[in-house]
Amino acid sequence: MITFSFTVARPSVTVKADGVLSSGITVLTGQSGSGKSTFIKCIAGLVKPTTGSIQYDETIWVDRDKKIWVPAQERQVGYMPQGNIVFPHLSVEHNITYSKRGTSEMCDSLLKRLGLEKYRKTKAGSLSGGEQQRVALGRALYSKPTILLLDEPLSALDWNLRKHVREDLVSIIREWDVPCVWVTHDESEAEMVGNRHWTCEDGLIVRC
């Protein structure tokens, strides 16, 4: 469980967040520029809050008053950013194991579950958009993350492929029982995938 109460001032918006992230999929929606990506980057350790704290179980990740800061690589967070989500020149296997935090057995299991076994040695850049999404998810799950953060994971896919990949992602996340924040601007997608729904309105995280 992740408990947080923080603000982060950015040039375009100040994000204010106070709550708890527990098991299941928490969907975060909101207009472009409202602060959704900034919120999950703070949880991931890629952006430092201006004030406040973030705690995972008994471990404090951030406390600005006490000057505590645990860097991203020590939080064991699975993060799928928007945009270029794979290392195109590396094989599928190398993409998944890039963090070197898991095991060969874990990699084998992910390749099988994600339908990527036959592409193990294939350069990830040669795969389709949907296959690359699976590679990125495999990389995020490889180290058994404390939480999975997905920033618009389906935005680069066409409508037909989006439905198929969405169902796969939801199934795998629930099978692996990883708490997840799924960022999307698509309200219909939010209804399909989430156990709970939050929205970001001008930087304020609101539970719906």
C-alpha cells in the first residue's frame, strides 16, 4: 500500500495529491496538461515533490520535511511511459531483462504469458505496436514491482488493436496481483479497466 500527501509545482500546473493506492487498478483520467503524468512520475521517483511525503508500507520514499528521498531505482516501481516504450535496437529478451532485477525463470514466464516466446531474440523495434506494448509491460513486471504505473498505455494503438491489448493488459495485471495506476484521457476505457476511478482537475487529484 502506498500512502501519499504532496504537492509539486510545475510551470504549467501545481499538482496536489492526498490518498492511498492499494490493490487493483486505479484509473486516473483528466484533460491534457491537468497533471496526471506528473502525479505518477512523483510516485515513480522521476519527479521530486515540492512539499509532502510518499510512503510504501513502512518505508518512507519521500519526506520533504525530514529531507528523505529514495531514488527511482530503489523503489522497485514498474513504469510504462508514453511514447517510445521499447529500446528498438535490443532484443525482446534484453528489453524485458533490462533492469537486471529479476530472474531467467521470471523472463521465461513473462515471454510465455505475453505471447512473445517466438520473438525472444527479435529486435523489439521490428515488432508491431501491440507487441511492443507487451514487451514494455514485460519489462515493467520483470522485477515484481511494488506498483505498476501505466501512462496512456494504449494511446499509440488504433481502435481495433486497442481493445485486444487492453484485455490482455488487464488480465495480466490482475493475474500478477500488482497494484496499478492506469492513466488515460478516455472515459470509456476508464470504465472498462478500473476497480476505482480518480480524476485530475487542474492539478487536484479527486476520488470519484
